[in-house]
Amino acid sequence: MKITSIIVEDLQPSADFLQKFCERSGLVSVNASCPDAEQALAFLSENLVDLIFLDVEMPGLNGFQMLDQLVYQPQVILTTSKPEYAYNAFEYKVTDFLKKPFTYQRFLDAVQKVEKIRQQTAETEDEHIFIKVNGKLVKLKYDDILFMESMGDYVKFVTPEKRYITLNTMKNLEQKFCGNQFCKVHRSYIVNLSAIDDIQENTLYIKGNEIPVSKSNKASVLQKINVL
Amino acid sequence: MNNPGVHYMFSGRFDSAYLSELYANDIDTAQEIFESSINHIGIELNIAISRFNSGDLEALRRVFHKMKPLFGYVGLPMLHDYVQRFEQRCSDVKHIEELRKEYEDIISVIGDTLDMLRQELYRMKSFNNAKVS
């Protein structure tokens, strides 16, 4: 999947130049090109992108002032002809700093940095899920989920603090969750293996909750936990 | 688009090695960027004259800051550096009159450069048209 981006640049030839490099690379799609920070902020308030190519000196807000106003911060490649901004760039943790005019190879190096970070972030993001509860999306970290219990067409997610009920099926959850961290222990239960406190006969206990383990699932549960 | 078999040779005053790296022999793109850069240098030059006449040093510096990378896109790194030095001078002096001589020189150099750029653009257009026909 291509890196989605926005170009924020008041000088049209610089924006054109950047756009050509993005096209040539085949790695970056440019979703918008804005001549000033205000237009960019309006775009970014309604659209998510992976990357901002950001000039610093522009009419109105400068590039850093624009970053201060962002609700979420995508990765940023600063494009400026003034190397003096390198210190601020470091402070704002931008991904890279391209001094205009830059070569295609230098551009490519910067984009590859963005891609690497994007992949790392995607891996981290796999460790949580959003579930729909009462019309809103709630973020649950995998580590926080103790177990899931089937309730007909609904599923209850149990965390140390709260219980969430959402419309879903065990079959879906089994496909989504069962692997190294989670295991189906009963037709109505999927548990977080690292949350198990103890197991006695055909019952396991998680933070005071008693969960049945079916005969057919017991062998695979014991296989997945560390038994001395 | 790239044409590996047909190579355009930039005139001697341009940094052809840099331009080759920049455009990878994509002379259609080079023509577009040259054309756009020439237009903007012309626009910014007029703004610079107006800013100098109004005595606004910071506004004058911003115009040259904005203009500076355009000389890079057209393969004139020495001029890019020259403009950068002038931009710095705008920050260094207290009164715009201290810059008058340097300002007049740079305006004249940029004016001459525009003529040179227009000639190169004409050559590029001829090259690209010849490819099509």
C-alpha cells in the first residue's frame, strides 16, 4: 500500500518538483497540495495521511506553528532551503529533513525512512483492537483483555477494569484472536493465556473469574502454557 | 518520461551532472519545472523590487528565501548560493540602504539569468518537440 501524503508548500515549482518525485517513486500518493498551513490544517482535520511534506517559511503560520496545531501527527519530512531549521526539526521529531533543492536519491532515502517507521507502527498497532460499544469505537489493548465470553449474538470482552458487550460471534473472534496469546478453552470462552492465574481440573481462573475448560480443548490449552 | 536512447545536453553554464541526477533525462519534466521556475523567478523579482523600494528588509529577505531553491531546480547552484548570501545579508544589516549596491547587482544578475533560462527552455522545447515529431 502506498504512503499517503500531503504537500504543504507555498512555492508552486517546489510543490511540482516534489509531486514528480512522488510519482516517479511509485511509493507515495499525494492526496493534496496546499500553498499554506491554514489550508493544510483544514484538509488534515478531515483526512488521515501517513506523511506531510512540509515547508517551513510560508505566508501565515509557519511549518512548526502548523505542527503545533495538529490534532494527530503523521510523519513529517521537512522541505526547506534553510539548514538552520535542522535543530527545530530535531525538536519536533520529524522523520527527515530535505534541504531544497534535493536529489531524487535523497528524496528516496527519506521516503524509505518513512516506510520503515510506518511498518514498525503497523506492527505495534496489531496489538490492539477497536470494538463498537454503544455506538462508539473503544480501543482495547490485547494485553488488557482477560477473556471473551459468548452471549449468543453478542460477545463480552472482560478487562481488569471493565466489561464491554459488542455484537460479534465467537467464530469471528476465534479467527481474529486465537494464536500465541489467546486460546479457545470452551465453545463460549477465549482466554488470554498470559492472564491465567491457575488451572484446576476442568476449570481455569483469571482474576477471580471461573472459566470452564472443555475436554476437547484442554490438551491444546496445556500445550500452549508453560507447564514445568 | 525517460528516453534512455536520446540524451539532452544542457548548455555549458548549467550544472549538467546535477540536472541529470535531478531529472534522470526526463526532459519533459525538466521543461515543466524550468518553465514554472522562470515564471516564479520573474514574479518574485518584481516583488523584491517593490519590497526594496518600500524599505521592508524582512519582507525582502523572505522574497529571496523563497526564490533561492528555484535556482537549484534549474541547475544553477552557484546562483543559489549567491542568493543565499544575499538573504543572509538582509538579516545582518540594520538599514536597507546598506544593501543598495548588492541589491542592484543581484537584481541585474537575476535579470541576465532569466534571459539565459529562457534560451535553455527554448532549446528544451525544441528537443521535446523533435521527439514527438
